[in-house]
Amino acid sequence: MPLQGRRVLLIVTGGIAACKVPELVRLLRKAGAAVRCVMTEAAQEFVTPLTLSALSEDKVYTDLFSLTDEAEMGHIELSRDADLLVVAPATANVLARLAHGLADDLASTVLLATDTEVLVAPAMNVRMWEHPATQANMKTLRARGVQVVGPDEGDMACGEYGFGRMAEPAAILKAIESRLGAPTGPLAGRRALVTSGPTHEPIDPVRYIANRSSGKQGHAIAAALAALGADVTLVTGPVTLPDPPGVRVVPIESAHDMLTACRAALPVDAAVFAAAVADWRVASSADQKLKKTPGEAGAALELVENPDILATVAGLGEGRPSLVVGFAAETEHVVDHARAKRARKGCDWILANDVSAAAGTFGGDLNTVHLITSEGEESWPPGSKADVAARLARRIADTLGAASP
Ligand code: C5P
């Protein structure tokens, strides 16, 4: 029972995904957790308090101004009494209210009154999820340390297709276990850092330099390390992927911010640098939108080099991770170039992949990699990015397992 003795306050808000909450409560109880539910008025349209009360074997709280509830267990105590607050499903509305600090019902008041960690499982129509307002709220919440599971991509109750489906109860349970449960697996007790995605280097407030990295490989590596029990921090540039379950996600935009976030995540046992960091940034980005001058032939941007995050971390004396892994995206002479890169960057391993247009690696799901270490090199069979991630995570576990913790 991985959650034995742990207390989860489950805040249920009003979306069709609320009908999956009874299953989540059942799974949490089976895992040993004590579950106490708070429901918004809208949530009660989809699932009854009686159902959740029966499954959680506890009272369900619905009313901010209930005299009896306040006498027994005030809204401050409700959150203080929990090891983790979980909002599932989290509607666009509750995310907006949480981002802006509104407290006009029991659910939002409890969320504002807590200093306990909060995990949200967003669920909404794809256009509501993709709306800039929701995305801005998510950015605010993530920056404040709110953890996110899902949403998944798929068919929606409204007949549309896209991101917005609530993560499955089993995935939410996994995310809760990774926050509250004692980790199991060969990497339990080990810390890992992964970078992923592109970086955005600002030109002015509305324009930036970026690249085609999707973040799929880096996110898959973070998930695979977490699945083996590691405590993982994922520092990621802007991507459209859901956060991998059970991983601490630190969103950043520029290479500079990525380096700062990586330094803050140290010390770690293993660091994997899968981000496609921009090599250059604009020397001084403009505070106001740049205007074109009529009749002028062209414009030039002055670029300066960005810090090399991999080389910086690999070159640390004290605090260097025992294993530093870099990537080499090459379009020709893949292994030769990667071997030279390993020496130049000072990392322990390089995973080299072919990103020529013919290989279809960028944005695709398949990857062919070669592992280059101090002992030599090996070519891995082509596989999905998840396969490559699982193989790398196992290899990291074997290598760290051979060293003393
Ligand atoms: O030099 P290049 O960009 O080809 O090196 C690729 C490797 O170095 C990747 O592991 C990438 O994440 C890392 N890198 C970095 N910071 C940079 C440039 C690359 O961490 N500024």
C-alpha cells in the first residue's frame, strides 16, 4: 500500500470528467490513502456527494458557509489536514480562479488558504485548453509550483478531438504516488535533471528566435527516469506536451533561464541534456515592438552566444553530477561528429541522432540513436522516443547502481 497513512484532499470541480472521480477515489483508497472530498456546486451535477462519501468513507464538503461543517472542520483545517491537494477534474474556471487568487466558494477558498502542494488534472474542451487565457493561467500556476497531470489528447465528450481530456485515474494515482509515496525501482533515492524542448530567445516583446524541437524525446526521458523511481526535475522550454507524470516541471523560455533553473536543480546524480538550446540570442532585445522603417532595405540582428548548459554542468568541479549525458543532433557523419562533441563538452555519454530531413526525427515519434561513451560506441535499434527513453533510463540505473549511492 504505497499511500498508507497519507491524506489526500480531493477537490472535484464541474466537468463531465467528474464521472471518473469515483474510480480515482477507489484507487486512492486501495493504495492506502485517506481521501476527503470537496465538491463545487457544478461538480454535484455530474457525481453525487453520496457516491464520493461512500467510496471515501468520509464526509464530503460542499459548502463554505455551513455552520456544522465549520464547527467540525473549518476550511483552513481542511487544507492543513492534507499531505496533498488534488484538483480533479480541474476546469478552466477553477484554474483561472486559482491563478488569480479568487476565493468565492469552498474549493477556491481551500486552495487559497493552503501552503500544501497542489496537483491539478485539467479537463476541458480543446479550445478552452488552448485559449491564451487558460495557457497564461497555467503558466502562472506552474511558475508557482503547482503540479500538473494531463490533459490527454483524444476524443472529447463534446464530439471534438484534441488536448483536454482529463488524465486517466490510474495516471492521476501515479502522479499522486510519486509526490507522496516512497519511490520504488532501481533509481529510488536518486535525483535526476533533464532538459527538454526548444528555447525562445526574445527579439522584442512579440518576436523570438526558436527551433523545431518538440520536446518529445526529453519529456519521454524524464518520464522513464521517474518510472524507475528517480526524483526528476524537468527544465523545459515552451512545448505543447503534457507534463510527464510524477516529474517536477520547471518551465522556462530562454537559454539563460534554463541555465539558472538547471543550477537550482543541482545536486543530482544524473543529468540528461536533451533540450535544443538556441546557440545565439539577440544582443539586446528591444523593450518595445520593433517597427519597420518604410523604404529601408533590410535590418540586421546582432547575435551573441548563449551559455552552453551541458558544458557548464559537465565542467563543474564540486556538484558535478556523476553522470552527464548530452545529445548530438547531426545531419551527417553522425557518430564521428558526436565523438568529437563528447570530448568538447566534457560529458560522460553522448546520444547521437540523425536529424536530417530524411530521418524525420524532429517532431516525429521515431528516433535512431548511437550511444557514445568512454568505452566506445553502440548503435541502438530504431525505436519510438519512448523506447529510446526507457533504454537510456535502464542504462543510467545500471551505471548508477554499480556506483555507491
Ligand atoms: O553544440 P550542440 O548544440 O550540438 O550540442 C548539443 C548538446 O548540448 C545537447 O545535449 C544540448 O542539450 C546541449 N546544449 C546545451 N546548451 C547549449 C547548447 C547545447 O545544453 N547552449
